[in-house]
Amino acid sequence: MKLISFKADRLLLCVFFSQLWVFTDCTTTSQINTVTKPMMKDVGPSVRASSTNSQTTTPLVTTPKPKPQNPDGFKATGQNETSITLQWNKVEGISNYKLTYEKGSKEVTSTDATTIHDLTSGSRYNITLFSMRGEEMSEGTSITAVTAPRNVENFKFLDQNETSITLTWDSVENISIYTLWINGKEEENITESSRGTIKHVVPNLTSGTRFEFSLFTVFDYARSSGNNITAVTAPANAENFMNLTQNETSITLQWKRVKDISDYTLRINGNEETNITKSTELITYVVTNLNSGTENKFSLFTLFEYARSSGNDITAVTVPSRVVSVKVIERTENSIRLEWQSANINWVYKVLLNGSDVPAGSTSADLPKLLPGTKYVVSVISQFSGFSSAAFDVVTVTKINCAAANWQVTNSTITGRVEGLFSSATAVPKEQTEGSANTNLTGSNIFFTQLYPGATYNVSLFYEIASEHLLQCSHSLTLIPPTLNPQCKHRGGYSVKVSWETVKGVWTSVKININGKSNDVPKDKTELQIDQLQPAKTYKGSLVSVSGTEKSAEVEFYCSTDPAGVIGGSVFGVLCLLLLVGLAAFIYIKKPDILSRKKPFIDGSKQHSAKGKKISAANFPDHFHQLSLDENRGLSQEYEDLSAVGTDQARRAALLPDNKVKNRFTNVLPYDWCRVKLSTSGPSETLDYINASYMPGYTTNREYIATQGPLPGTVKDFWRMIWEQQVKRIAMVTNCVEGGRTKCERYWPENGNPGIYGEISVTVTSEKRDTSWTLRDFTVKHMKTSEERTVKHFHFTAWPDHGVPENTDVLIQFRGLMRQHIDSESSNAPTVVHCSAGVGRTGTLIALDVLLQQLGKEQAVDIKYFVRKMRLNRPYMVQTESQYVFLHQCIMDSLTPNTNLDDNFYENVGAVYVNATALRELSLAQGKHPN
């Protein structure tokens, strides 16, 4: 058979025909031998064929085909956890390729790239790429590629501070290298071969800043897709965190704002937290509802998103609260014991006595070595950790020893002088008696009248503080029993019968003495027969009633027994006649003019001498009665005599042009020699001028200051005077407006707010209104020195201008309140008294105070003399005649307390006589004689 040669692209066709030939030569045994030679470039395959029969063999020879070419550029272009993406350059004429790797193989057609899947993350693979031509494959080209490792689990931030954040994640098996990106930039590679939870601290960060963290696992050259979280650093702590102020229930905190931070958390005492949002540079916050007097811990945190700073801690305390109450549980003449309830065992207590420290316990204090009958202000102050509460002030007084007082009793009165403070007194009988006692207090003097003769009275003195009546002392006194009027009748020649009538009063027995023999008669008998006397004889006897240790005045009487004959009586009659004749002859010879007198023995003077003439208490009712006759003719004459007193004195300063506007009235001007001068840096009669005068009192010549009611332009000067003169009290006896006219400018503030008058601040701290007066307490503070003082304001509101009050009782009581305050103060500062002009009502009140002092100490007064003395210091003092008459009536009524006279008292002559008689009896009972 002829050898056939063909090119490679015709190989299949040649083979087809050769096989067909062998198949058809059924009588010939065919054999095909194929020899493959190495492939040569650019040489096509060749086949040689031979045929054989029984006689002849013909061989068939085929040339081997070359393998396909390996593709070049084979590489891995990407990977993830379960796949690898491969790429290569296609071989010309080859469209089929095959990949083989550990887990299998993959054939691809008509592409130069592919991705193999279902791989294991973080694994290394050997991958071989073959190009294919039919069943023939190239020798293959291999690369090594890896899958990306898997991402970590539980990637999160664990903690943070101002400059670092702690991250944590679960380690990935077979992975020891991790890459951390911060805010999109690769920052560091982390090598950690430990298993389990991995912690990593990112340092050197900015406080209060948000950061983006990306964490990648690394295997060979591949890394995972990455986990992303956001975390922040803690903000900086606030600076200057401090306690600014505190009170009993709150503490004010302050700190400096952290830049760009407005949110803060405040932790109180370790548990309660409060969120605060403020953006001012200096932040203040008030913590309320705290317990008083306790230590509190505060922690302040700065907030930025979910993170907060490490915190600043301070400790601050609240002010302790004032004690709820302080009780005076014991008072003696020389000591006071106080008790209070402790609110907290950690507190201590400070006790001040009149401003000075005294030792104190936790719930009580004993104040020894005090003066009897003295007022004390005790302040109890709670203290804790250097802070003090407001003071709880207790005003109390020590007791008085009543038994040591000088008491005098009559059959209807008790009088005494008791040293020490008391404001009221009572005299209560131990047994039921008729009527009730009248009480009159004048300074330290006590007068009880209209008492029941012979009764025993329990005398009690009280002092009123804040509506509480404190018992100062008690003492029992028995009055002199009533005087009995004995009557004597003879009972034959040897006996007499003495009898007496039952009168008002109490007595326990009657003592009768006749002929030197004393006889006691029980109280239930009213007669006594005395025997064994001689007939026709007269006996001198005496009788006294007895009550306890007191005896009545002895009453003498004479008793005669039955005469034995007429001779004794005749002789006695002749003797008496001779005695009378002799007495008449003696009077005629020695005093011949006594029978010719026509004028009264006592003739009242119409004019007092310059030295004055004191009228005793016993004689005053008669004196007042005489002056009140003929429609007060005597009082009018006395008042007229005073009209020109002192008016010739110089008033040059008051008449200066700059000072005239400071005077309320043009005719009421202070005299130069006794005017009050305000302090100035140098001599100046305009800068130092105020319409005010020093006035005499009972003990000193500058005991009072009489001044006009302040004008709008002189209120500041008024308070300057109060401060400079160290005044403790002001007596105001006018209303600011009367009859639609302004009488005095209101010089104190309203509504509880301080009033500022130049350099003086005035605050009303208390006000107590009564029907006829108002009492106020002022706190007066000097603005430059911050010194504070207390001034009492006595405001009498029931006195019409140029007139008099409706009755004397109310003014006497008002004066008593003022005098009590003066006596309780140890200061020698003058008392300021003013009305509108500062002469009428002002003069009447000053005179009443002085005259009642004189009456109490001397049992005598001289009204005209003292009014004259006042007018030498300031004109028109006691401005009207009605005020002068009213002043006399006040003295009269103070001698007869609670005797309600008719309104037209100067016409009630009968009442005057009654008063005069009672006072004469009192004077005689005390062994005194009228002046």
C-alpha cells in the first residue's frame, strides 16, 4: 500500500480511512504500529501505514503530536476565606484549561480567569494550570496561593481612659498576626500566638475623642475582610472642682468647664447620680435635699458619649440646723439650767451667755454665778465640722429672793421695794376674802391696796417674756388685823364687861389688858368680863387684835366699876371743872390772838420757789384738789408762771439759713447750750445741726434726747444721731399722719426689707401691735464698719396732737414698758423721745417717767419744778395746759391704782377727797406724818 502523509489537522480523517480499509480487507491480517516521536516545532504529525496478506506484510507508521503549550502569567489575583481567584494569559489556539489543587480540579473554557470555591480559610494551596487540546494536556504550570483567614470574633472595646482604649477579641486558630487600623490608617501589626481572648491597649490617644478601629487577621500575604468598631477615649476630668457655699440642706458646687464638653455626671455619697448639662465656662450646681450637719462625698465625672472620666472627688458638709427648742428647766437666784434635744450625735453645741462663751454639754448647760433678778440672753448654737447654725436665743431671768425685800404692811396695804426684774405682781389670800387686791408697780416698788385686814396673802412676782409669765418669787405676808372698838360697862362694884363689834377683817385672837393683866380672847367671842376689881374706880385698858404675828394698833379705853357713893363722883367733877378753868386761863394769857384768827391755818402758795417744793405722796391728793378748784384755777396759774421760762436763751445755730429747712416748726428751736451735735470732721454749725436737745432725768442731766419727728430731709441725720449717741430705745408718741397731715416722716423700712439711710442700715426684726401702742425691734448696722446694734422702738399710737390720751392708765402702762427696758439695760445712753414738734407729748412723757421715779424713791413729787427744769433745756416742754393737768392726774392715779375716774377728772371733786382720805390713813398706819 502506498504511504500516505498528512498534516495534523487531517489526522482524524486519515485514521478514519485507514481503519475503514483494514476493516474491509477481511482476508488480510492487518497490523498498525504507531511510533510517536518527540514533537518538533513547526513539524506536523506523520503516519506510516502497511498492509499484510498471507504472502506479503505492509506496515502503517504514524508521527506523534506535540503537547499543548503551558499558559504563562499564571497567578492568584484575589482571595477570601473560601475562594481564590486565578488569572493567566491564554495560549493561542487553546480554549480549554484545567486546574488541579488539593481539594479537586476544575476545567474552564474560553476564559483567562476563574475562581475556585469551597476552600478552607487561612489555608495554603498548590494549584496547577494545564492547557488542553482534546485529550492532550500541557505539562502544567503551578503556583502556591492562600485563602484569606477568617475574621476574629467578639471584637470590641473593653475599657478606656483619657489616653488609651483597651480592645479585646477571640483569637483565630493558626493565626498569630493581626493588623489594626485606626481611623482608616494602618497603625500596627500585632503578633499574638496565645489562644483564647486577646487584649490589646491602644495608647497615646487624645482624650474625649471618637476612634474607628479595623482589625484584620493575617495569613501569609492575605488578610481577612476585617472587623470594624467605634470607640471613644474618656474625657478629661474637670478642673477646680470645689465647694462654693453651703446651708442647712444644700451645697453649691463649682468647676471649670472641660473644653467641648457639656455633659457631666455627679455622684452623691457613692450611689445617687445626677446628669448635668451646662456649657458656661464656670459651672455651678446646687445639690439640694441634703441632711443638715452631715458630711457628703461628691464625685464629678465628665461625659463623652458613653465614656466618662475617672472622676474628681471632694468632701463637703452642710451647715447644722438650729436646735428645735431650748427649755429653761431650772431657775434660781444665781443659776439657770438649760436643756435641748441633740439632733445629731456628731454635733457639738456652743452656748453664749450675753455674748460670752460658757461650758456646755451635748444636751444641757448650767449657768452659775449669776445675779439675782437679772435678764440674760442665752444663745445655743449647733456646730459641725467648723460650721455653726443660726443661734436659738432664749431670754430668761434669774429669780428673786422675796423674803429679803423690805416689806411693810398695814391693815389694808402691802408695800415693798424688791431689787430685780419683775413685770407684774399678785397678792392672793390664803383664805376666801371679800374683794380683790389692787396692784400698782412703780419701778422696784410694789403697792397692794384694798386688801382684807388681818388676812395672810401669798405675794408672787412675775416677769413676762414672750407671753410667758415666769414666777420670780413668792412670799407670805400677814396684814395687820382690823382695829376693834371696845366698849366697857360695869358689872357691879367689882367687875366690868368689855365688848366689841365684829368688823371686816381676820383675827385669830383679841388681847385685852386691864390693870396689868392680859387676857386672850378667842376669835369667835366678842366680849370679856373682868372680875376682882375695886368699886368706884376707873381702870385704863388696851385692846389689840392679833392675826398670826401681826397686831392691830393698840386701842386704849377706860372702864369704871360701879361707884360706891356720890362723894367719889362729886369730887371727880369738881376736879375736872378746875382743870378746865385753869386751861382756859392759860390759853388766854399765853396766846390771846388765837381766838381772833379768821384765816385758814394752812394757806397754799401760788408761786413755787426756784428750788421747788416737793409734795409728799400722802399730801398730794389735797394739793391736787386745791389746785383743781374753780375750774383748775391753781393749775392754770402754775402753768402760766412757766410760760416765759428759758425763752431768753440763745438759738443762733437753729436760725442759720442752712439750718432753717431742718426745723419742722419755726418757733420750736433748740437752745445752743444743750443742743445735740452730730459728729463732723471739723467745727461746723450747719453740718452738726439737728433739731434735738439733751433733757434732764432723775439721775443725770442728759438722760433723754427730745427731738422733732424727722422730716424727709433729716431722716439720715436722725439715724446718725441714734448711732453716734449709742441710743438703745426710741419712744415715739405720735402717728406719722394725723387728721390728714404729716406729723412725722416714717423713718423705718416696711415689708421686712432693710432701709438704707446714709451709712446706716435699719431692719425691722420684730413687731408687736397692741391697742394703744406698737413695739418694734430694729437691727441697726453701720455700713462702713459692719457693726450691728439693737434698738427698741416704743410707738404710742393713742395720743392726739395738742391733746391728751383718753385715760391715764394706758400712758402709765406704756411708760412702765419703757422704764422696764431702760432699767434692764446697763447702758448710760440717752433715750430718744419725739412726737411731731418734740415738746408737747414728748415733754409730758419725759416728765411722767421722771416724776414716777421720784415718787417711788422719795415718796414725793414736784411737778412744776421739773417742768420748769425741762423748759430751761427746750422751749414749750409740756406744750398745753391740758397736758399739764393730765400730768397731775397721772400722778394722782398712780397713787390710787385702778381707780376709774370720770373723764372730766378735774371736776370730780368727790373722788379726790376719797383718795386723799385713803392716803392719809395709809400714812398714819405706817407711822408717817404729812409734810
